[in-house]
Amino acid sequence: MAEAKHAEEGMRTHENVIFSCYGGFSNTGITSALACLEAVKELGLEKAAIGCLAALPLGIKPVIGKAAAAQRIVTVDGCPSECARKTVEQANLSLTTSIVLTRDIDMKKKPLHEDIGQGVRGVMEYISDDEVKRAKELIIKAISDGAN
């Protein structure tokens, strides 16, 4: 059986790779994830894709190769911990833009565990459509500005 060819730096792939915080413990991580999905939906997969953040420290070659081959790498973090940015940097990938929602759209972080045991609300009740839209616009701007 032939070995599958992994993506390598310089090969054709998505123009931009977005690595996102998907932290489900707070509204900021979920907003980051939703905004990235909306940006990819609007831009199309040739223009942008969401990379697997967890694959980077594990050394998963296809993910690292696709990211290295992309023209730009954008990270989107919900909070100042900046887990996505730090993970990309530790993988020795060239980061183009770092977006942090608490900093860049002045989003307030709200933990989702506050209501546990007290009539838990649905997860989307913690999410603001306006914040998702503003975050999506920042992602698209980071990708579009890099294209010029």
C-alpha cells in the first residue's frame, strides 16, 4: 500500500489557516469558534480553513504541513490566555495575525458554569450574535488585509 503524501510547505492548500480557541467553559471560546466557522463559510474553503489546534503539539504532519503551506496563519482566542496563539508559536509556525476577543472587540468573558445546579440555560443564551458578527468581521479583515 502506498504511503499517503502529506501536505508540505510550498504546496497548494487553503490560502489561509485559522487556528481557533474552542474553549467551551466560557462564552468567549464558543464565540471564537462560531466566528471562525462563519468566516470560513463566507470566504470559502479555498480562501480559508480552520486548522486542528490539538494536532500541532502532537506533531500531526498533515496539519502542520497544511499550515506551513498556507500564505497566512490567523489565530483567534477568546481570552487573554491566548492558547491558540501560544500553541501555533510552539509549533514553530509563522503567525500572521493574532485576534483576542476580550482585547479586540472588548468582549466580557462569562463562565458557563455559573448556572449549573440552578436551572442551567442553553449554551446559546450566553452567546451574542453581535459579538460573533464582530469577531467574524475581524477574521475576514485579517485575511483580506493580508491578501493585499
